[in-house]
Amino acid sequence: MTTISTAPRTCSVARSLEIIGEKWALLAVREVFLGNRRFDEMVRRTGAPRDTMTARLKTLVAAGVLERRPVSEHPPRFEYRLTQAGLDLYPVIVALMQWGDRYLLNDEEPPMVLTHHCGHELGAVTNCSSCGEAVLASDVRPTPRSGALIPPLD
Amino acid sequence: MTTISTAPRTCSVARSLEIIGEKWALLAVREVFLGNRRFDEMVRRTGAPRDTMTARLKTLVAAGVLERRPVSEHPPRFEYRLTQAGLDLYPVIVALMQWGDRYLLNDEEPPMVLTHHCGHELGAVTNCSSCGEAVLASDVRPTPRSGALIPPLD
């Protein structure tokens, strides 16, 4: 029996996007990965409006993605650091970057090169942790906990 | 010499987010990965406002992520299919889902289980395509084409 649900799907993608699914939020995280931890640097290197960046950083701190640390008292200055949850966003950032490099460059050179500590330019691949194979959507069967059936991707 | 740039960074992450960096756009892509290819299904399963979903689907089609195909003439009906560029967003979706499963469940069960064709529940890992090792931000050195130096992540 197939149950037709009329409700939006309960979904970890959707929940993640409530926190980081907005351009300026994810670009703020990108800047911290690039070592720019101060508010003014983040605004300058993302192009975000200051009040938008303020709001996004509040959300990211409240969600436990970034930590706000005092770095001086007079004048009061703060910097933002990635928590473990923030560091674990690296695959998201890398996947977005690679996708943009592949599809949105219009014959330009990629604006950023990532070099892995093995010495090679990073080409990140998503693998199955059990069998080690590359993960393709067509090789993955999604099953909602609700038990609804999802047809194979064709 | 360090050059202080006052301009927003030219960046493939930012460009990708111009296309898919909005909650409803990425959730529309999620639905097509789950086999829901009709507008009404996407609206129902994402909870997006209809006019927002219309706008996002137009952007995704114009960017070459989705293809809009007629499936009947009377009445005129369409469905959305993933292009190769769309299929290549799978690592982004999986990375977001795993991050949400790890950090945003509040002791619930994950709402969706992905089973890889090897028979195991999918735990996707991001590896370096050269050495095969797992990719950690601390093992990657980013170099902008502009030549500006970026300090190591600490």
C-alpha cells in the first residue's frame, strides 16, 4: 500500500538548510575555513550586508556551528571559530566548490586551488564507508522511516 | 607582500550558492532525487510556497540542473528530470543529509535511511581522489589564483 503524504517531508537535508541553507551563512563558514575569523573580514570577503551577516553569525553560533571568542578586551574584539560541527561542514563546502568549478566557470580558471597534504590538487570524491566505492545516486536506495516506498532513480 | 583585498572573493562556492543556495531550490532537487518529478509533488513534499517553487524551478532549468519535459499533451503536463549537472549535486545532498543526521536530530531516528548497493547503510565519506585518504580541512591548503596567501587552519 502506498500512502500519499500531504505533509512536507521530515528530512535532515531540510533541517541542515534551516541553519546553513542561505548563501551568506555558508559563505561565512567558508571564510572561517579560510582563516578569516573577524566580522569585518567576513563582510568584506563575502560581500554580505552587515546586518545580514550579524544575523547569520548569531544563528550559526546558536546552532553550535561557530563559537564566538573574545580576543581582546580594550577594544572588545571577537573572532569566530569552527566547532566540531562546523568542521564537519567541510564536505559540504568542498562539494559545492567542486560543483561550481565543474559547471559554473565559463572557461575561466578555478578561482581557488585546494592542495591535499598528499601533494596533489584535491579532487574530492564521495565514497561509501563500507565498500569504498564512489557513491552514485543510482546506486543508493532511500527508505523513509515512515515506510513509504520510493521508486528507484531512472 | 600581503595584498588586502576589499572585494568579495571570486569563488565557486559562492557561484554554486547563487543557483542552489536557497532552501527551496535544493529541496526541489532533493525531491527529484527521490523520484518526485511533478510540480505539485514538489510543493507538497517540500512545503514551498507555489510561486517560490515556480521561480526556483525556472532558475534550476535555466542553469541546466533540471530539464523540464512534457509527459502529456491533454492536459499539458510536465516533469522535471536531473541533468548530469543535477546528478552531480548528489554529494552536496548527501553531505547535507549526513550533517543533519549527525547534529540536528535531537535523539530522534534519522528520517531517511540510504542503503548503498553493496548492501550496507550508506555512510558517505569524502576522500582525496589521488591518495584515497579522508579529506579533513586541516589537511588541505587553499590557494587563490590571485596569489594571496591563506594561513593554515589551526
